[in-house]
Amino acid sequence: MDNTVLAKFPAPEKKSSPWISSLMSLLAYLLVASLFIRDSKVALILIFILLLHELGHYLAMRHFRYHETGIFFIPLLGAFVSGSKRTISQQESATIILAGPL
């Protein structure tokens, strides 16, 4: 008879979609940008350029099958792409870094 005891772990919490967080951070970025940049055209162009840059990183991460990827905007600083993967090669990392400028 096997007397093995198995630990009971709580069910993992459901995480919200990274896209909801991305959208919320974009809205916060737009709000702060509108306070500091009076010309809305300039603000939209800057945000578009920032989004295009981060989209390069995002697409590279999706290509390498990262999970829970999302783009997050930080008012007054910029943006970043977040994702998770168990193992990452140096070649994958370099490709993701260089993919930003498209």
C-alpha cells in the first residue's frame, strides 16, 4: 500500500486579459499626454510611433510563442511589452530586442 500524501493546492486564479491592462494603460497614457502636450496631433503621432515600436517587440514575442503578452504604456516614460515563457534562447532574446525598430 502506498502512503504517499499529495498536497492540495488552490486552483490558480484566473488572470485578466493582458489586453484589458494594455488598454487601461493606453488610456492613462493618453490622459497624461493630453495634460502635457497641448497639440493633440503631436500627442497622437508620438503615441502611434511608440505603439509601432512596441508592436515589433510584441510580434517577435508572439512568433516565439510567449504567453500572456501585452503592451503596457507608462505615462511620461514610454511603453514595454510583457510576456512569459519557460525557456528563452539568446537568439530569441536578441531577435526580440532588435525587432523593436522593425
